[in-house]
Amino acid sequence: MAQDPLSAGPKVRHRFETLLSGISRRFVKLPADRIDQEVEGALREIAVFFDVDRCALLGVRPDPRFVLTTHAWCAESIEPLPD
């Protein structure tokens, strides 16, 4: 089951904050042509931290009943989300 870093002990919370800080730092001066690759790498890191088999970034569409998957990562043994 995924861990909740906000309610976990201080060591786990510190690891999560370090993860987010590292991801944020990499985006500061990232060339535009590497953004998609880095987003997918960040999703992989987040999924590994939470011990889940997939992680996705969703965008809101004009119709709020639907979302758009802009980036996704899934473990090798997992079927990718359909386009």
C-alpha cells in the first residue's frame, strides 16, 4: 500500500521532501526539448517512492467531467494507459 508522507514519520517525510526538491531543482534550467523526458522520469521516481505501479500527470479539459493524461509512467510489468 502507498505511504502517506504527510502522516509518516520524520524520516519518510524528509525523504519525500528531498525527492520533491530534487525534481524541482532539475526543472529550473531544463531546456524545453527535455521537459517531457524529465516529467516522465519524475513520475517514475514518485511511483517508486510510493511503491505503486503507475503514476500520471493529468490536465483538465474544457469539460470538467474529463481529464487528459499528459504524461504517464508505468512499471515494465504493467499495461500502459490507452491514448
